[in-house]
Amino acid sequence: MKTILLLTVSNVFMTYAWYGHLKFKSSPIWIVILASWGIAFFEYIFQVPANRIGHGQFSAAQLKTIQEVITLIIFSIFSVMYLKEEFKWNYAVGFLLIIAAVFFIFKKW
């Protein structure tokens, strides 16, 4: 649970670093890059310990899968709430197909 919590916090920072600048298109690109790097620093403060703590309980592939599902959830909320973009039905279908991959990654074969 600690791993998932840390990955979630990490992902909030990374989503904002990657996409938050889209509201500031008039800002010079070098300022946006520096700001994104600064935000991404905090992402790493949570992501690195999350993977260290989680590895052993989860395989690296499972950790990456968890991170991707968290990314889809955080990004979906972020794009609707912060960027004010519509969440379309085909996005939901595509995301659900990606989440279906979780079954195959975590299934003991």
C-alpha cells in the first residue's frame, strides 16, 4: 500500500510537470522546461522510494503496470479538472483496454 501511495503522489507531480505548462503557452519554452524540471524533482523524491520499497513485493513489470494505471487515473482527472478537456467515450475504452493488461501482468500462469 505504501508503494501505491508513493507512486500516486509521484504521478501527481509528474503529470503536472509534463502537462501543466499547457495553460501557459505564452511563457518562454526555457522557463517552462526549467519549471517542469523543478516539479519533476519532487516526482523523483516519491517515485524512487516507491520502486525501492515495492520491488520484491512486486516485480519490475508489475511496478511499471501499477504506475501506468495510476498515470491513466491521475491524467484523466487532471485533463478534465485542470485543462478543462472533455473526457470522451473512446478515451475510456482505450484506457480500459490498457487496464485489462493488468490481468495478464498480475495473473499467476
